[in-house]
Amino acid sequence: MTVITASISLSSRGNADVHDITGQVESLAVESGLKNGIVTIFCPSSTSGLTTIEFESGVVGDLKRLFNEIIPSDREYAHNARWGDGNGHSHIRASLLGPSLTVPFVDGRLTLGTWQQIVYVDFDVRPRKRELILQIMGE
């Protein structure tokens, strides 16, 4: 089995900024030269996460609204009291999505559904430069 490590660089605005990274992930899987396998995307950040959704404005807006409703930014968080950085809610939101996602590929193509895209969500309270790590494994 071959393992290839790659990365995707992003600039985010924070505050639940959602990025469709499907094309970049698929391009890296194709560039790997592997025919069948899996690609794992990992964000080394405790205030962002990865998931799949239909990347269109309605669903993106609904996702942001859901996070605002279940984990509001204006409540008290022990993290904020300790660090004073105001992003306690960002850490909790990110923990619900998780820092990684694995997608199989067959014949060099991601096996995503028709309306399914890979998205990165940055919940931090300010713009950030992020680097996602990919490991592509297969044959």
C-alpha cells in the first residue's frame, strides 16, 4: 500500500466560514496516481472541523443557524474566563463536527453522492490561515 501526504492551504474569515474543498481533495487524489483507496483530510485546529453537506447557500445558512442556536457565542464559557479570547463556543462547535473526514475513491474518483461536497468550517472568531493535511492511501 502506498501512502502520500499532501496539504490544502486556506484563508478563512472565521465565525462559521464554510469552504467547499471537494475539488481540491479530488485533484490531490487524482495527482497521487493511485486508482483505489481512501483519502483522509485532517484539520490541525481545535476551532474548526470537516463534514459533508450539499454546498449551496440554503444548507450553508441552515448549518450556521443551527450552530448559533445550539451553541450560542454570547453565553458564558469557562474557556473564555480562563483565556479571555472569546472563542469558547468555537471549540465546542468544532468538537461536534470533528477534525477529520475519510472518503474512499474508486478508479481515481471520490465516491461522494451527487449532492455531497466536502466542507471545512472555521468557527474561530477571527480570520485565520489554515493548512489541512491529507493522507492518501491505496493502490
